[in-house]
Amino acid sequence: MSLRDKIPSNVEAISGEIASVASLPRNDVLRRSSTAAMPHVLGALIPRRLSDFDYSLPKARVAQFAPEERTSARLMVIDRSTAAVQHKQFSDLADYFNAGDVLVLNDTKVMPARLFARRKTGGRVELLLLKELAADRGEWEVLVRPSGRVRVGEHIHVGTDHELAAELLSESDYGTGIRRVRFHSKSSVKEMLAQFGRIPLPPYIDREDTTADRELYQTVFAKHLGAVASPTAGLHFSKGLLEQLTLKGVEVLCVTLHVGYGTFQPVTAEDLSRHRMYQEQFEVSSLTAERVNRAKREGRPITACGTTVVRTLESAVGANPCAVWSSAGWALVRTVLRGWRGVRPRTVGQTRGSVPTYRINPIRGTTNLFIYPPYTFKVPDRLITNFHLPKSTLLMLTSAFAGHELLMRAYREAIQEKYRFYSYGDAMLIL
């Protein structure tokens, strides 16, 4: 079968649109190349609805425990330029790095943020502490389950001697179960978490957390306490593997994004443009920003470890979205192909005649950046990630990076090859 036979018939119709766009001024190109402006052209090629991100996974493929050795996880390697898929071990990761390459990690640290409380009636209430709102008043944003039964003003208690009391200050936020809670105790809330808190394993891990999870659900480079879920792509790294990469000349950098409700909140809108993510706290240091920008200028590839790193880097990009492509037609082709076959476009710094105008800034703030196809990535060139839940924002970001059809084919192959999925599961490297 020839390449022409593999191209959908409506791509020929697109060629006319590309030709007409190629000669437009830059600002007109940016407007014309958006999917909102051209739904008739891109609608059939780019996944844009929730149902496009569904797939069936046998329950046996959901990893319930971490592997005994972090680097013993399997590694699926996807090459976007050839659509080839290889099956490796995570211990082979250094083979895909050269001296001067950059690896960016998320150094957030998971809090023992899960508490079990009792109402005066004896009913059990689960609390997942998401974000500290006012340290001096002990107020937190908390996911309460079951939320509807606990009234505003009610006090619930943690510990056999009621060492910690929680006062509900607000109703549920838009039916999510997220509420404002004030804690009362002789010690700080974080001290109480250290005493009574449990590791917040995700619900698809169908067991209670154990002492081992306090270590294994934490990356070896975790530093800044504040996450309620682990940046799980980083769980596969051992100190030995990081040392191996460093000795090879790989530049290992860190950013921080405290994984919160925004990362794992369910997507309910069929139209993805209607989904709004919760804010999550993030930080990019001056050192990381300087070294990432230098690598981009020099054309050295940036590998993001995990979707949280991608969102952090993209959230830190400066506001200069012009002049990245010297050819306006290529800007449109890139958008079309990324949502179609997973064809790997050249990145900024590698494109013939392009000008690398995107920079990341040192920043500390919050982000609710929701990445789904089509999306032009400005910083990362490669991605390490796990296998994600159907209809999740993490799967949508990975689809935007890899190309939807290529990624879904890789997922089908992973199921057939009995890969382990989700937080404690195997990994994927997208080149």
C-alpha cells in the first residue's frame, strides 16, 4: 500500500487550506490555524471529545503493588518519527540519552494526606487534605467523603482521644465533595498528619496502604512536601539510575508541581473545551529556567519525566508565541499531523529556519493548564510517562504529545503484551 493510500481522503481537501494559509501574515496564521476557526478541516482528524479517550482494560492489568526494584518496570519506547514500538526495561533508559541531554523531574513529596474521622453518630468520614489555605487558622481545602451527610458547622474527630477535630466551614464545591475545613488541635495539622495520616493511594489500588507504600509511593528525589498523589513516572528511578545518567553527562533538573485534585479530577464534559481543571501549585527555579532555556537555544533535547513536568514547563513559558515557524504552512501541518498519525514534527531549535523564541521563566504560582489535542508543545521534546486511566486528563496530554492514533495503538499493544497499568505500573518513553 502506498503512502497516498494511507492518507484519509479529507487530507487532500486540507492541502488547499494549507496553501492558502502559507502566504498569510503571522497574526492571521495564528487565527486561521486554530481549531475553533477551522472545525470543518480538523474536526475529522483530531480527537476532541471525551469518548475518543475511552478504552477497555482488563482488571488484571491494573498494578496493585509496586515492583520490588524500581527500575525493573517494563519500558515501552515509542518513536514518533517512525511509529515504531520497542519493548525494553526501565533499567535501559540511559541508552536513550546522550551527553548534554536534559532530564526534568518533579520533586514534589506526597503528604500522608488521608485521614479517617468519626461523626458524633459514629459514622466514618474520609478526609483527603488537598491544600493549606490559612496556616494560622488551620484551614484547608479538603475532599470529604461522603460529603453530603456532613453539615456546615459540624465537628468530626480524628483519633481515639479526639486529638484532632475538623469543623466543616462550607458546602461542597459544585458537587465535587471539596470543602473548606478548619482543624483544631494542640499540634499543627502537618504534625497531626504525620501521626494519623495515611498514604493516599488512588482508588483503583484495591487495598489499604501499608508501611511499604510510605517509601514506594514516593520518588527517591522527593523534596518539597505538598502533593496528594505521586508523580508516578518518577517512581521508576533509583538513585543508581540517576547517578548513571549524570555520569553519562545528562543534565538532571527539577521543578515542583504539587499534584492535587486538578490532576485526577474526573472529566465529565463530552466537549473537552468545557472542562476546567482545579488550580495546582507549582514552581520553576531560576537555575532550572536558565538551564532549560540554554538547552533549547543549543538544540539539546528536553525530556520531561511525567505529565506534571510537562504542565509545569508549559505553564512557565513566556508570553511570546510568535515567529516559532518560518513557514506558516508548516504550523498548520504540525497541528493536523499531531492529532492524526502521531507523526513527530520537528521541535523548536530543530526546525530548519525556525527561531526559538519560547523561553520559560522562573515562577512560583498556580496553574490549571489543561492540555489536550491539538496542542503545540513549546518546551519538552520527549516524555516519560506511565499508562493512564481512560478518559483522564493525563491520557489526553499524552495523546496530544504522541499523536492519538499512535498512542491508542501502543495501548492496545501494551494490553496484549500484559504491561502493568497506572500508578504502580510500567512506563513509556515517547521519542
